[in-house]
Amino acid sequence: MKSMLKMILSLENGKSTTLSLANPRPDLTEAEVMEALDEIITKKALLVGGSFVAAVKRIYIQDVDDKALA
């Protein structure tokens, strides 16, 4: 099974963007992700379509199974 860390972020222009990270550590905590995202927001380190990230909307881990067609 594949896992993806999904981070849905609000932009200053009112739109949203999603960052995805493949195969996050199994013991990753919400606090660790929030700490990193807070730093990105504070330092205006991420610009998407001309707009900086303003806030975190949602973070979650998505598990995906690949299944072959019969």
C-alpha cells in the first residue's frame, strides 16, 4: 500500500493548493507537519500562482492500493 501526506493550504488570494509528499514516515505526527507548515507560512517560503500560503486547511495521510484489472 502506498501512502501520501496531503496538505491542503489556503492562499492569500482566497484559492487553495494541495502539497503531496509520497511515503511519509509511519510515525509522523500532526504537530511535526504543523510546525513545518507554520514556518513556511511565517517566512513566506512558498509562492503558488503569485500568491503566498496564508493558512493550513487540512492535513491527512491517504493510503492507496493499486489493483490490476482482470
